Amino acid sequence: MRILSSILLCLTFAATTAKAQTTTHMIGVGKSKILETYLTPEHFSGTGLTYLYIKDTAPTDTLRRWTTTIEHEVDLSKTKDRSGNTSDLEATYNLYWARYYNLQPIDNLRLQFGAAANLRLGGIYNMTSSNNPGQAHASLSIMPSATAAYNFSIGSQHFSARYELNLPLVGVMFSPNYGQLYYEIFCQGNYDHNIVPTTFISAPTFRQMATIDWRFSQRMSLRVGYLGNYMQSKVNNLKSHIYAHRIMIGITRSL
Amino acid sequence: MKKYFILFFCLSLFIGCVDEEERPDTPEGNFEALWKIMDEHYCFFDYKNVDWNSVYNIYKVRARGDISREQLFEVLTDMLSELRDGHVNLYSAFDYGRYWRWHEDYPTNFSDTLQRRYLGTDYRIAAGLKYKILDDNIGYVYYESFSDAVGEGNLDEVIQHFMFCQGMIVDIRGNGGGTVTNVDKIAARFCNEKTLVGYSQHKTGKGHNDFSDLEPIYIEPSSNLRWQKPVVLLTNREVFSAANEFTQYMRCMPQVIQVGDQTGGGSGMPFTATLPNGWTVRFSACPNYDRDRNQTEFGIAPDYNVAITDADFLRGKDTIIEFARSLINPYNP
């Protein structure tokens, strides 16, 4: 409990010092599931941590037509295969730059529709492989996105329920070819379909987040919820997925 | 806005899972998983004329449900031995499955007892390189493993030390390979112009013949000190993998002569994968070719095939080193 209190204090400090109109700092913990057939056909699962920062140019209590939301998400996980003999380390950074059209169909309900540009950088390192120990991930994609936020009260306490969904559409990603070594790409300079155009069929990556905010002061809220990031691709005859399920907690500050 | 809703709805319908079938962690499941990994990734089926489907039929009956892990390990190792490939290994906590007939069936043609006669005790060590100037003013350098790091500074020191020698003997006997970047680094000290040393290829799909085009491999001359005098490269059957690659590269340099026994081969760059029970398999995935587009998987024949004789051994002489010395300095007694 003392650790949780310290973390919340840090997140509060970070949210307070930010200059944007609505900022959120969250951390999360939960299960990670990994498949990367470039390394092995075996599945890996384990525990992961996530840090998420959200900067929203729109304050929650006013309504502009177009707003911008920027999210930085860092995922780290350590996973094992089912035998427990082999470990994978995974690290991913996701940047989402989203432009939303805002609607307020009824009181207390705010809807946003738009698209997010997602830059993803990361990789998986297999602790036991010597010849092909790692796989790098780099992609840029356009994701149709939407959010819904509903404000409500219980007694004298004010709450807000929020849901965000990012769906795949098109993009480009880096991938070695099916049996291509990184040595060939980076030491010999032999490129072979290493920059691959992707669609929602070949890279059905999607992400959702459901949270509840408890407004404990005029400008500050405690946010808890679930973040699911399902990063998937099937290019160059290689299959990959990283499923990150996280229970998130954080602080939101609105101006 | 209505169109956006339709797009959003349609996209959500199309989202599926990218997944791979998992075999059960049973003897049959591990056998199937290993067979499939090799079937989809191994690169020498056609070159070695291996019918992998008939291998499946032969060994599947041996991978029954009630066999012990040791018995399963033996079955799987036997199956992999059909590929006659030193890069194909099975790793478990209790054993290391291997095919070593590429050197076990041949004389070693290397003796550290004899080597000690030449190196003595006052030889120099520059990272992974042991080197000394022999009595007839010939530089001798021994490189035991391409896994041993060698820096540009180390190579400068060795070449500088041998500066007034009439030639250099590069002994890589017993070198089972290692890091390919060390191959490039050392070979670059022996070439004066961009030199074509071979071709590489990789698999582009699961079919046995799904390969990319051949891509040329060049060695660029080092910008540091380069060796211009005669070089004799000593090889034996234990020269494998990256060391085999080094031999292939060095044979493209005009001042280099290969002496000793044929190399052990191992021209496929390896990949690894894991089985349901946690065992790891290593296998050849990317074939390399020499500059004439020939496979070197089964080794590279020397220019002069020389073996250590019993008579020389008893006299404390390494026949191969002595032959190399006579090539560099024909007036040697």
C-alpha cells in the first residue's frame, strides 16, 4: 500500500506539472502473451508493465470541434514458454497522435471520432537463442479511432466513464524476410521486402482502453481501468503477436 | 459521420487473431513440432537429396507416447542426423544432439603437442590470436575460434610485428566457427580491392525451394594495415561454419594458398527454434555459396592436401606447418 501511495504521489506530481489542458499519467501491470515465429513457433506468456501518458488538448468541460490527443505508451514484459526453460524479453514504445471530431449528443456524454497515427518501435529478445536471438518491430500506421466519455455522479461524488478504441487500417512496417538474418540486412546491405505495406488484414493491430475517473478535487481525478493492446502482424510468412492486458491506475489533471 | 460509423463497424468485423497452432508437449507433439520446423526452415533438403516426408514416416513410429525423454531425445537426434549437417543440433538440459561425422571420421591433422614446439612459451597473444615469428622469419598466427573477439588494433599489432617476415602462416585448424563479423574483419586485411568472395541466399517461404535471389558478398579492403606478402592458410576437417567461410573468402585473395585437409563445411547460416518441451533446435537456414556459386556445405578442398605423418609426429614436426614454411621459403632445409 505504501508503494502504491508513492506511485500515485509521483503520478500526481507529473500530472500537476504538465502544461496541457488534460494530462494523464498511468501505470499498469498485467499479462503479456507473445508469439514471434521468426524466433520460434512456441507461445510465450508472462507479466508486463506499462506506462501511459495521455495529453488531450480538449478540456473535459468544454467542447471544441476538433481536438488533438497524444499518447505515449511504453510496455515492458518478461515471458516464458510453457516448458519454463526459455524466456523472451519484450519492450515496445507506441506513440499515438490522434485528431478527433467532437460531438455531444446528450448531456454528460462526449463522443470523439477520428484517426490516430501510430508509431511503434520495439523488439523481442530471446534469452536462449544464439543465432537469431531478436526480432525488431517498427511500424507506422493509421488507425481509425473513437472515444466515448460519460460523466455521472453517485451521491456527491463525480465520476466519468471513458472508452477508447483504435482499429487498424493501413500502414508500413519493418520485417526481415522469412529466413533472412539481420546480418544480411545490416552488415551486407541485402534488402528483401523489409519495408512492408500493411492493411487491417495483414496487421490487425487494435487497442482499447476502458477507464473510470473519480474526481476527487476540482481538477484532479483518480483514473483506474483496463488497457488492452493487441499488436499483430502476418507479413513475409512470419506471424507475430503481442497481447498486452493491463490493469491501469493513474492521475488525470484537467484545466 | 454515418460513413465513419460504417467504416468503423466494418473494420471491427475484419479484425482477426494472428496465431500459430501449438503442438502438445508429448513425444508425438514434440516430434511433429521438430519435423515441421525443419520442413519449413531447413535450407539443404534438395542439395542433399533428403526426402523429408519419408524421414517423417521412418521416425514417427519411434516417437510413441510412452517413451522416456532420453529415448525421445535419441529418436529426434537420429532423425536430425539424416540431414548430415554439423549446424543441426538439439539442445536439452541433459545432452547435446549432434552430427559430427564431418570431422570424427577423419584424422585430426592437428596436434597441440606439436604446436607447442613451434609456439614455445614466449609467443604473443592479441585477443584471440596467438602469434610468433618462427626461426626462418615466417610469421605464424593461430586463431582457435571465430567466437574469440579480435579488434582492429589487435590485427594492426600482429601485422606490424610480422612486418619484416617473408610470409605469414594463418593456422585455423580446429576452428569450429563463431562470429561472421570477425571473418569480414580479418579477411579485409588481406585484400587490396573490393573482392567478390561468394553469394548468400535466404528462404522466403515455407517451401523447400522458396529462396531469394543470390546476393553477392564482397570484402572491402581494410583502411588499416594490410598484409601484402604470401599467406598460407592451414585447415583441417574441424574447420567449420564461420571458419569455413573465412577459408572461402581467403581463397579469393591472390596471395593466399590453402594447405592441410579439406575443411569440415557448414555453409548454412543457422537459426534456432524451441520445441514444446523446451528443447532448442539449431538448423541451417541461409545457404552460402563460393564465388563460383558452388555449395561449400561439405567443405573446401585445399590447394595442397597435406597430412601429419607418423614419422614427422615422432620427430616433433608438424608436417603441415613444415610444408607451409617450404612454400613461403623454398630454400628452407
